[in-house]
Amino acid sequence: MSAKNLRFYSRLQIAAHALKKSSDRRMLEVAGVTTAQMSALAIIASEEATTQTRLAKELGLNDSAITAMMRRLIDLNLVERVRDDNDGRAWLLKLTSFGDEAARKAASITDQTSSKVDEMLGEKTIATVVAAMELIINDLD
């Protein structure tokens, strides 16, 4: 059957929305952040500090979206802006101690969600789906 007959695009959107909605609900309860905010915190944590431009590129967000997200995370005292020691004109994003704690709590939710998907689909199916998604991501631009 074709992608059209199987309503592939629609089902892909519905599945992604269901995963995001479930994850958001649980992350908000446990860590006080959404899945998108968790992604930003995880990237900042993995690099100790990063620029807003690099973070936006990594998350695939435009300037206005990343600015709004960082404003919210700064207001929540999860992220702070600090001067770059190597370039006095530049600012870096860094996790606060509260941001580090939220990222750790949220990571457990991500791990639980991944485990559930592992149980439902199995390694072979997951590898096939991820490979298909990579083809779509890289070929449709």
C-alpha cells in the first residue's frame, strides 16, 4: 500500500503528537518543563554552556522561538546568560542549579518513554522507523 492509502503523513503527525502530549504532561508534573524545554536544557547541560544561535540550530528553531523559550527558562531560573570569557561581546547560556535538577528529573521521563517505545516496537522496528525518518528529514529540505 502507498503512503497516501495508509494515511502515512497523518498517522506520523498523530503519533508524534501523542508522544509529545504524554511526555509534556509527565515532564511538567515531575520537572516543571515541557519536552521542548527539556531538549534545550539537555543540550545546554551536555555542553556546559552554549550560544543561543547554536542552541536554535540544534533544535531547528528560528530566532524568535528560541528567544521566547530562553526568556521563559530564564524567568523560571533554569537558565542564565553569562558573558563568554573568550569574547566579551558574546553571551552564553548556562544551566542554573535548578535547571540542572530539572534536566535530571526530566531525563528520567525521557528514559521511561524510550523504554515504553522499545517494549512496543522492538529494536529492529525502531531502527527501521528511525532510518525512514532520517530519509524524510534529509530529503525534503
